[in-house]
Amino acid sequence: MTNKIPARFILPENKIPQQWYNLRADMKEQPDPLLNPGTGKPIQTEELYPIFCEELAKQEMDSTTRYFDIPGPVMDVYRKFRPSPLCRAYSLEKYLDTPAKIYFKYEGGNTSGSHKLNSAVAQAYYAAQQGLNGLTTETGAGQWGTALAEACAYFHLPLKVYMVKGSYNQKPFRKSIMQTFGAEVIASPSDTTNAGRAILKEDPDTTGSLGCAISEAVEVATTTPGYRYVLGSVLNQVLLHQSIIGLESKIAMEELGEYPDIVIGCAGGGSNLGGLIAPFMQDKILGKANPYFIAVEPASCPSLTRGRYAYDFCDTGRVTPLARMYTLGCDFIPSANHAGGLRYHGMSPILSKLYHDGLLDEARSAKQTDVFDAAVLFAKLETILPAPESSHAIRCAIDEALRCRETGESKTILFGLTGTGYFDMTAYTQYLEKTMTDYVPTDADLAPYFDRLPKIPGVQE
């Protein structure tokens, strides 16, 4: 068989996008506004300045600027690892005996091993431009903390990372990489903050959550002169920076004479999914095309498939602005046996709104062992060891390709391969030794968290 399309296609440098795309500028209905936790009123841009860099706060609130120029120093770093390849999964297609064409956008070819560096570089740059003394952040599985440590080292910024304790213990080498780039890494919840101490007092044995880690990072940022907090997912500004993934994908597919019928992304807070679908969602909103979008999340942390569309705090300590999103409740703690990322209690307000309005077509949840079934198969066939997060998308892509085999439809599938699994070998070992288990919370497990959702007059009471 002669392949007319190369297995791995990389755009020429002169076709790397020079702008980020702001999907909100084309959304006919905007996500509901962030609310000030003290007043309950829509938050104003300047109210975010004590937490975020000023330029990032402006990007967070901007729903009219369609394209933002990527600053020159950010492009200089991007050129070190971008464009990332668009790959055709020929071996997987052959194994599945499917008429479908399977493409994936591979974001693992940088030191952080994930797509997170796309936003980390931008956020560190704006912090350096503002002359800040340092940054704080949280990280779950470790990809974001690693990426931000790398970016902060490049722009000579100190960084303090609060890492979810469950991941901190499962992935010691992620901590080592962050420390190599000069970051301080603290297991969260910790006794270094008021928020951490309060959480530990309530549950001394907790394995933590992103909500806990966010509370600690925000507290330190707002009480340390010259520091600000940055976040690796969920926020509008992050989806803006991650649009580089989808923009490159679309250009590359056009070069190959292709366009996806189905676009699949793993979903935790929404950075990868939002970035991948952005330009294709623009086509859908503007009536130019009608791709089918699928979000895939872990069954152990099912915010889209089983959460409530409601206003909720973005952190466990309840100090951040409230966002209307699909949420499991800010107090939700994922099961300790959950091996990957995708463990945030809520979903990006942009993606939540698109899903609520039916533009994001479908959300699915996948059990952990099913995800690793797909990961191991993909590794054997395509020679890339995928991150557990990415493997949720692989699982779905395989299922869709098998459906095409049953129906005889020759659909073009695009999914996001967010990164590598080289720091997830504890999880792979558990899977291979058959000690990995699945956990799916019951309705009774979730009910107490829903009961504690904040009461917002006129919206949820």
C-alpha cells in the first residue's frame, strides 16, 4: 500500500500562526460572567489585577477581539518546539480494519511533554513584562507545573508550585524536573498556607485536589508582594493561547486536502480540548462546516457528563471568582486511584457554555482500565507512549473508527494527543500487573457536593 499522505506532516515555519484565536468573539451567546465572591456581582477587569498579570486579566475578560498577535519573544520560544506534527495513524487504522482516517495532533515533543507549554510561555512572558517578582501555580498530574517551570526559567522568574498530593507521591520525577528548572514544589494540601491547614484539619489523610492546590497558590500570590497567580487550564486566557493547536491542525489538514468529520479531545479543565476545537468550532458557528465534537473525561471525575451547570468557586477554599460551568462541586476530591490528570472539579466556562447550547456535541466518560487498554494498543502500533490524559481521546477515536467499520462510513477523525506518558509509569505498571482498578462515583457520592454549591440569587437558590 502506497501512502499518498505522509505519516507525520509538519508545517513549514512560515505557516506557524502568528496570532491566537479568541473563540468568544464568534460565540452568539457568551458564557455567563465571572462573579465577585464578596459582592456576587459581575467582576470587573481591574478586580482581577491582584490575582493575575494585567495583560492576562484583560485577555480573560475580552470577548470581542477575534485575534491577538503573539508577542515576538513568545514566538521565539514557540519556534523551539512548534509547529508540532499532525500525524496519520496508519497502523492503528490497519489494525482496526476501518475505512476511517485517523489523524492526531501530537503535542508531546517538548521538555514538558505536553501541550501546556503553549500557555506557560505566554503567561511567563506577560509576568516578566510586568516586572513581577515571581509566580505561583498549582499542578495536578504535573504537566502544567513542568511547563511553567520551564517557561519561568527562560524568562528568569521564580516559581512556587503546589502539586496535588496524590500526584506528588505517584510522580516524583515530575517534581524533579520542576526543581531542575528552579521551581519550588510543595505537596498540596500543605501546612504552609491558611487554606491548606484548614483542609488538613478537616481531613488529615486527603490526597488533595486541584481545587485545594489553587486555594493555596492564590493565597500565596495575593499575600506576597510582586507575585501573581497563573493557571494552566479552565480560564478563557488559557484557551486563547492553546488555540495554536487547532490553528496549526486546520492549516495542516488544508495542506493535505483534509477536513475532520469528528474532532475528539480529552477534557479535564478544558485547555487541550478548547485549543484543538477552536478554529473548527468557528467554522461551525459561522455555518462554514459542521464537524462533530466529542469531549472525553474520566469516569472518576465526570464534570461534563454528570456535573451541574451552575455557578461555583474555582477553588476549594472559596476565595476565587465564581464561574458558571459544569461542576462536581468545589469540594469534590477525585478518587486516589485515578492515575492521570483531568481531575479538576469543573469545566472551562467557554466549553461549558458550548456544551450547554449543543455546539459541543457530545461528552463521554471512560473508565481507567478501558483508557489504558487503548493507550497500550496505541503505543504498540504507533510507537508513541501516550499520556493517560491523551489516552481518553485515543479510546474514543478507536470507538469511532470501529463504528465506521460497522457502518462502512469513511469519516476523517482528528484527536488531540496532548503529551507523553513517560512520567506515568507507575500507572502503566499497575495496569500491566492488573492491580489497576476502576472507580465511578455513585449519585449518592456526588450529592453532598452538589448540595454545597453556592446560592446565587436569580440563578441558583
